[in-house]
Amino acid sequence: PMTRLLCLCLLAMAVHITPARAEPRPYLQKPTVSFRSLPPVTDPHPLNPNVRYIGGYELTAHGTDQFTGLSDLQLFPDGAGFTVEAISDQGAAVRFNMQPDGKGGMKDTEVEIDRLRDPSGAISDNKDFNDAEDIAYDPATLTRYVSFERFRRIMTYSEPQIWRGKGQV
């Protein structure tokens, strides 16, 4: 009887202190992206010889969910590789490096991410409002022009405001 009572007490304490669901926890590391090379296609008779797929990379983000649905990207030469600026369907601006790993692929790298902001500096959680589709870059002014799909508009961001600043309609 005493052993049974002790087991019931321990079980009651375990049930009482165990949360019903896990609490969200912040990521402990900066977000990163890894690259997996996609195989080249060797079609000797492409449908359009001026537009041929020659290879690519599958990107996997770690430590963030804002990296999904990349709609457009800009490449800026950076030594042997590129700095990539992209926008996502989640309304996020992302920046990362593509640097060769010396083995035919790309090195894993950290990702800078910030949500695009409206003219008042606010961030929206509305997926329809955030659905960014295209980014264009003006090298003379460093301005980025971001177009959106569902709520049709173009917003401008100046460097480095695309990451931290206020967009303007």
C-alpha cells in the first residue's frame, strides 16, 4: 500500500509539472543556409538553345521560417562569389553569401533576415499583404524596388533600410 501511494504521488507530481505542450523557444544561433548542388542537364537538343538549364542549388534554411518562397533575388559580385539579396512570400528581405567551397559546391553561410516594413515602420503578419514578388536594384541610388502580388503596389527601400528601415509607397 505504501509503495502504491508513493507511485501515485510521484505520478501526480509528474503530471502536474509537465506542460501540456512545449513552449516556443528562440533560436540559439543565427539563421544559416546550406546549398545542395542540383545535377546539370545534358540535353543535346534543347527546345530553346538560348535558354538552357545548366545546374543549380537547393537551398535549405536552418533556424528560421522566413526563408520560404523566395520570389526574386539580386546577385552582387563579392570576391569569388556573390552576395545575394532576395525577398520572400512571407514579406522578408534576406541577404546571404554564395561562396564556392572548392569542391564544386557552395559553403554554408549565415543569413541576415528582416521583415519588410510599411511606411510607418510596422511589420504585417498578413500573408496576402506580404506576398513580395520582385526586387529591382538601382545602382545609382542604392534604392530597392519591391513589388507585391495580391495587394498590388511597389514599395521603395534605401540601403540598408531594406533590412531595418521604413518602406515608402
